[in-house]
Amino acid sequence: MLRLFTLVAIGLLLSSCSKEDPTAEFPTVDLHGRLVVDQEMTISRQGQGIDGEYYKRVLTVNAQEMSFADFIKQYCSDNNTRNETCLRAFRIKKIDDVSGATKFLPNGL
């Protein structure tokens, strides 16, 4: 009987220790967002002799507009995350970093 009480007490102690921190609710967002001309980068690239406009991605998160870079900083700050939205955001960011945001993304993004 003493063993049973000991096991129950140990079980209760271990169950109280394993509580994880509550995670903030992750917003539902369309990562494609909308493309707007990045005037600063366009002027910089035109100064280098590169014609054309440079675009950046703007997302609507919780009824507020937010740049794609700010979204990643705020919601996907952990590079080792397993959140599907963040993984997709990192893949889109790699594509956008090459020559600006593009509306032509691979299937699945």
C-alpha cells in the first residue's frame, strides 16, 4: 500500500512539472499578400544601372498591414520552428531575397 501511495505521489509531482508554456495564438495569414513598389530599393538599384521596379510583399495580419520582413521577425523569430506557416514564409523569403518579391511562386507556397 505504501508503494501505491508513493507511485501516485511521484506521478502527481511529475505531471505538475511537465506543463509547457502556453504558446501565443498564431494568426492565419495569406503569405502571398500583395506586392507594392519598394521605392527606396528601386531608387538604389536604378542608381546601380538596373532598370525596373523592386517590389516588396505586404501582408494583412489581424486586420493590420505588415511588411513580410516584420511578420517574420515578429511571428517566426525561431529559425528552428516547426510551424508550417513559418516554414513556408522562410521559403518565400529566400525567393524574394534574390530580386524582390514576385507573384510567381512555386506550387505549394
